[in-house]
Amino acid sequence: MNTQHTFQVPGMSCGRCAATITRTLEALGARVMADPATKRVEVSAPTALSREQLAAALSEAGYPPVDG
């Protein structure tokens, strides 16, 4: 079973950024849709992965999400 998460990532400005974010989260077993135009990242992740773990992975990749 998966859970859905949405992140706002202000630092995502291009397709290369989106690709990095996608690879980072897919390595954890998540399905990802990253849109640089809206700076939104939609994630479908296994329930074993918490929102905090996903946010930490984004931050470590250089794309810290913001609340809101």
C-alpha cells in the first residue's frame, strides 16, 4: 500500500532538477511526478516511508521542500 504526498520545492527550476528529484525518490521505492513549472512534487510512496524521510532525501539532494 502506498501513501500520497505533495511537496513544494522552490529550488526546482528546470527539467534537470526534476530528474534529480525523481531519481532520488525513486531510489527509495517511490513513484514521482515533479513539475518545475509549478514547483510541485507529487509522490506515491510505500507506507514504510514517512513524509519526513522523503523530505530529508529531497534536502540531501539539494532541493529542500517548504511547508504550504
